[in-house]
Amino acid sequence: VTFTVEDLEGNRQDIEAPDDMGLSLMEVLKASEYPVLATCGGMALCATCHIEVLAGKDSLGEATDVELDQLEALPEFFPTSRLACQIRISEELEGAVIKLRGEDN
Ligand code: FES
């Protein structure tokens, strides 16, 4: 699956990731050397994997209550904010555009 990542400087890059390995978006961002701390290891506890979905949000499914609680606790979040660790890499991500948001990451 191929999707686009916009970094904190606004540079965009297409990322290709396997959608049959059960990886999370957070894991793929880290593996692509984006500055995602992911302090909690993907447990929806640290919110350092905060991203904004610029395109393709509807195909990604709903955030869970736990995820929403974390997002709402952030100093700044957006209507299409998500935690990257709570998004599975699947074919639904094809063509999506996501923007890194963790300025404090
Ligand atoms: Fe901690 Fe996603 S890695 S909330």
C-alpha cells in the first residue's frame, strides 16, 4: 500500500508499506526514520505519535474512546487527528495523506 507523509517542515514523501504484516502506521513511520518517539510503544498512552489525516480519513475507521481521550488531552488537536499507533497498515490506507503533528516528539 502507498500513502503520503508530510513531515513537520511540510515536505511530502510517498511511503510504501506491506499491508499484510499487522504493522501499525506508527511502526512504519519510525522505520522510515520520521521523528516519532512512541514512548508508550503503541499503547495509546503517550500521544507522541499524533498525526493529522489530510486525506482518506473516512476509510481509516473510527478512533476508539481511549484514543480520543488521548487526543483531547493534547494542547492542540485537529478534527482529523489520530494516533498513528492505533492505525493498522491496510489497503484502506492506499492514497491517504497524513501529516506529522508531534512538535514535542
Ligand atoms: Fe504512544 Fe501512539 S505510540 S500513543
